[in-house]
Amino acid sequence: MISTILPNGYFGPLEKMQIGLSVDDQLACLNLVARFEWCFDSRDFDALGEMLTEDFVLDHVWGYREGRDAAIALLREKLPINDGLRHASLNPTVHAEDDGTATALSYLLGVLVGEDGDGPQRPIIAGEGLRVDRFRKDGGLWRMSACTVDQMWVHSSFPIPDAERAHYRLDAASRPRI
């Protein structure tokens, strides 16, 4: 059974959730969550790099990377297994942290689209997981400072080894940093 591990501040007092960030701040952060997936799916890594802090941390089922350039290099490396996939962050919410930063939570959904005469009928849900994004103001703009993808379930027809499939299901705290 997969559990959902949420950041400590997520279930804080409702008053704090509603007044901790302005509506403009919330929208800016939520826009970054969606833009991350649009940039990745369209392979626009220059646009993706603009929205990340220089010290951005990616803690993904594919690996752990510190620094914007290292994170983008990992994403580029994984492009071949993402052919035909569209990524969406669903049910996004954002809340303020005590240190002036913000955190967003969403479900990550990968949908395999397009024609494939040899494989399963498409579209299919290729995988899903929990996504936690962190933001801070940098140069007057909200930028993403960290992204964690947790507990990724991957459809049995997706061509990865079983050991890798099991690794994807781990939460970030249980995953070895590769």
C-alpha cells in the first residue's frame, strides 16, 4: 500500500493557509508547477531553467540532483523514456512557510498518448505520484527551489525493469540518492 507523506506545514491552521500568501503569490507558484510540466513535455529547457533557482534541488524517482544545471541534465537524460507522455500536476495547492517561502502539493499524472500498433491501447495512464514543490523569491520573482516526486506508480505496460518499478514506489526518504 502506498502512503502519502505530506510536508509538516500542509495541515496547518486554515487561517495561516489563507493569509500566509497573497493571491498573486499563490497564482505565481501554481503557475510554476504547471509550467514545469509544459517546459519538460515541450523540451524547452531554457524556459525551465529561467523558473528554477540556481541551487534548485530535484529529488525524483530518476535520481537526486543539486543545482539547476545538474537537475536539467538529469531531465534531459530521461527524455527517451518520456516519448509520447504528457505530464499534468493535478489538485495543486500552495501554502506559506514560516520562513517566507512557499510549498505546493499536487498529484503528478503521466498519460501516454499517440498511436502504437504494437503496444497497449492509448491513451493510458502511464504513471502517477505525489509532487512537492518549494518556492522562494529570487530577483523579485517566485522561482522553484526544489521539486520532489514521490511514490510513483508505473503502469505494468511501461517498459522499465521490475526493480526500477519498485524503486519508483518508494517515498523520497526511503530512496537511495543516486
